[in-house]
Amino acid sequence: MSSTISSINVPAKGNEKLAKFMERVNENEELVQLWKCANINAVDRSGMSDHGRVHVQIVANAAYKILRLLVDGGITPSVVTNYGLDMDDAGVIVVGGALLHDVGMAVQRENHEIYGIHVARDILKSVLAPLYNTTAQTIIASEIMHCIIAHQMEEVCLTIEAGAVKVADALDMTQGRSRIPFESGQVNIHSVSALAIENVDLSAGEKKPVRVEIRMNNYAGVFQLDELLKPKLLNSSIAPYVEISASISGEAGKDLGVVYSL
């Protein structure tokens, strides 16, 4: 691997399959360049926020944590239910889906989920072939490609794993990192709300397996929740297992308490 390539860091948490998968990912210079190409189209050419290596690392870590919280809460991943594979394989699918969900942006912003399937196919063959036999490789590649297509806002998620990726994608919304496109330089609800989200935290919920706690500095952040996080969650497979709470700090650090819940 070239010394100029920055590695993606997703702690495996004891998942040896995921650790080996990440080694293969970080050795794949084509994938690293695809992240750069995706970001050129997103940021430099379309005026959007980061959709490259930093974004996919954030989403991968969030998606993997969501999966672990779901499993701890008694939810079985779809690849276990439908194919008899194991929890570690589900981790590879979730992280793989997160790392590849925006590679189609290297082709075009519109319909990038569809283009991403074609771009990811050869990458997955290269990365998975040394780790799995043909049967398992085919299953896992198919599940990862479903994560890619299903992260589109209105697309139906057929698996728990795809739901984790879809929701995690929306959670990369802290200051300046909004997933909602807006015209750079304009002061409007898009740009103001993009700066309103201070922190996003994932933990085990009180009533549901996953709790998302969001800290905002003003009410404009609700726009991010209503226009991005809420529809992605409701169009995911994991909506019944996730609770969302958002609070806001007023002037002089005064806590205004919970102002949004779902």
C-alpha cells in the first residue's frame, strides 16, 4: 500500500473477519481514488458537503455501532436469519455498505445509488475474494450492494444491515456536514441548520435498542432532523428499534431541554 494513502479506521471490536476486510480495503488504491473522485463531484463541482473518505469513515463507525446496539438489544441481522451466516459477517456487510454507499458519486450526483452498484461490483470481488468462498462472497456482496441502493431516501430497506447504513448516513450532520445540499455562500435555512447540530451520540436506548441523542445550538437544527434524519429512519428497516431525542442550549449555555423526539 502506498504510504500516501490514509487508512480508514473502523475498530473491529473482536470481529476478525472485519479486521481482515479492513486490511483489504485499506490496500485497495482504486477504492481510495474513487472516494477522492466522489468528493470532487460532490464538493468542488456540486457545492455539497464532504462525501469522500472522511464521510464514509464516520458513517461506517456509526453504522457498525448501530448494528452492535441492535444485536445487544436482541435484534438478529438479516444475513443470519436468511442465510445462516454469523454476526461477524453482518459487521462486514454494514461496514462494507457504509464504505461503498457513495462511490457512485464518482460518476454522477443524481442516481449515484444506482451507479454505485456498478462501481462497487469489481471492488467487492477484489476485496472479498481472499476472505470468503464463492457462496459466501456472493451473498455478502449482494447484501452490501443492497445497502448501497437502499440508502437512497425513499428506497425500501429489506435488511437490518441496510437500515443501519441508511440511518448512519443521515447522522453525519454535525456543524457544516449536512447531507442536505445547499448553495454554497447563501444564508438560508439549509446553511443555518447545517451549523446548528453540535453533537450526535449513539447509545443503548431506555425503551428501544438504539438511542440517538442530538445536541443543537439553535432551533434551525430541527430542519436537519425533519428533512433528513426522520425520513431516512422511517424509510429504513430499523425504525421500530430507534429512539431520537434532540436538546438545545440557549444563551450563556442555558439548557432548554429536549425540543424534539421521535
